[in-house]
Amino acid sequence: MIGSPRSLLVVAATLRPGAGGVEGRALRAEADWSEVFQLANTHYVGPAMFAALRDADAIGDLPEAVRDYLAFLHACNARRNEVLAGEAIEIIRGFNGLGIKPVLLKGGLTLFDNLYDDPGVRMIGDLDFLLPASGLMQSFRALNAMGYRLINRFPDGHHAFGEFARAGDPAAIDVHTELVDAAYVLPAAEIWNRAAALASDGAAMLSPAPTDRILHHILHAQIHYLGNFYRGRFELRQLYEFARLAKAFGAEIDWNFIAARLKRYRLETPLQSYLLLANRLLGMAWPLPEPPQRIAALHCWRCLVQPWIPAFSWLSVPWGNLRSAFAWHRMRALYGGQEMIGLRPIRHAWQFWRKRDPRGIVGRLFRTQ
């Protein structure tokens, strides 16, 4: 169990514009800060909470120890992000020397595009670069020349080649050739065609177009890898960034394109549920012309209550892993439309069983990371 439902309301209200107004102030006045910090740290939003309260002139309302802790988190993260920005610039310049302008993705992109006015807001795990497949070998030589070594080689067919790291640096480098494992939903070729130029301190890179960036975010947050949608989970750091992106890009986002693309792969419910979470927790306006379906509203409710029902939360892991593995869009991509829809899961399960030992199957079923 992570905190309490009230702690989620406190954190979410603090991340809203104006730090949640009167409601946010009332919630913080009665908050159990040990629970709030536990949830905020789990969702990587402590520095964002500090910045939101400071900008709303509400930081002084907090107990001194709470204020000092949030300020410490923010200051540490700001220093780390400064180092990450320097690391990214060095790498991009190395790629530029080969005639390659990489597409910077996710958190690393926020270091350069001013999505956050404050460089200490966004907590970043690693730096993700999308590189052209034709330039991979050259790129690896450039990384090696800078002292990076391959620490994790992903299997063939993976959307990314692997992770590189250099001793003393705070983050690994994740080299992508596609954006997510379900690459057919948003192929890298489309990103390259619509990307915009971005430069910083002599480093030339590319940024995904606003619509592509939002679509990539949804796929990564809801469908990719562990499949938060199928598990009934969400991460506030991602949801907060989603709301920031929607506000920053505004009319530049083609929501009809996003909805149509996801509907093609029967992923409209993950989209609508995520939008409902952003609306209910962070006050993001509903951007689609049609209202949410009932199934999306039920899924949103599940996401909000599941963390505080231990049995429900535990069962969501194997059930979510199964649903993600046998999702309609995956079966369609693997087997096309030639087989009866009911036979695809059976064929997929049989092939998976043949390739794995029983312990591997159980481990895959209960994996959480």
C-alpha cells in the first residue's frame, strides 16, 4: 500500500495550476506528510511539487521540515539535470560529427525545449536517443570514443539496441531505432519525417512534432513494456508531463489524428482512461470531440482505487501481463488477419510455451520491472 487516497489528492492538487487553489491549501493543511512523501517519491514528483508551490507563493504554508525537504530534492535534481544536459550536449556533438542529428526523446528532450521553466522540475532516469538504423555502427564508435561502453544489449527485434554507460556519469544512454515495442502504431519513419530542428550550445538535434510527441507519450505510459493500462496503474510524473505538453502545444496537437490512430489498433480505451486521469487529478481539459466511453471511466476508477486494495493490486500484475501479451494489436501485428481471431492467442501461447521453461513463464507472468 502506498500512503492513502488522501495523499494522492494532496500530491495531485499540489501539481495543479496555482498549486490547487483553495482546495489544495486545505488538503495540505491536514496532510500526513510522511504518506505524501512516500507517494511523491514513488511517482518522482517531489521536485515538481516544490516548484509548483513556490510559483504559487504557497511554499510558506508548509511546515519548515516539509519545506526544507522539498527544497533539498529540487536543488539536488536541478544540479543533476545540469550535468545531464552537459552529457547530452557532448553526445549530440559526437553524433553531429558523423553527420547525424539524433531525435531526443522523453525526459532528455525537456532539458532543451523549455517545457519546464525550471530545470529542477523533471526527474530523469536516462537519456533516450532515436538514431537512424543506417548510422548505428558509426554512432557506437562515437560513443566508445567518448568512453561509453555497452552495458545492456537488448534482444534482436527490440525497439532499442541497448544501453551505454560511462563511469562517473549520472545516467545511461538508451539508443533507440524505434520508439516503443509496438512500433507499428507509431513508426520511427514518421517521427523522422515530421521532426523539427532544435539546437543548444552547438549541438544540433531533432524534436518530435507535437502530435507525435503526445502519441509517443501515451504509448509509452500506457502500452509499452509493462503495460500500465493493463495493470490499472499510472505514474504521476508521466501524467504531469502529459498535462504540461497538452497545455504547451495547444492547437498544434491533432487530437483527431491521435484518436483515429489508436482506434485503428483498438487502443481508444487506454487513451480515454489516461485523459480522464489527467482531467480528474490535474484539471486537464478534455480535448476530444466525443465524451469518454463508460469502459474508460470504469478503468480510470480502477486506477484510482487499486493501489489501496492490496489483493486487487497484487492480482493486477499477472492479469495485466497476460492482457498486455495477448492484446489485440499485438496479435494483429504478429499474425495479421489471415487467422480467425480466436486462434491467434492460442497459437501465440503455444509458441511462447515452446520457447520458455516453466520457471521463465512464471517469472514473465509475475514480472514487475
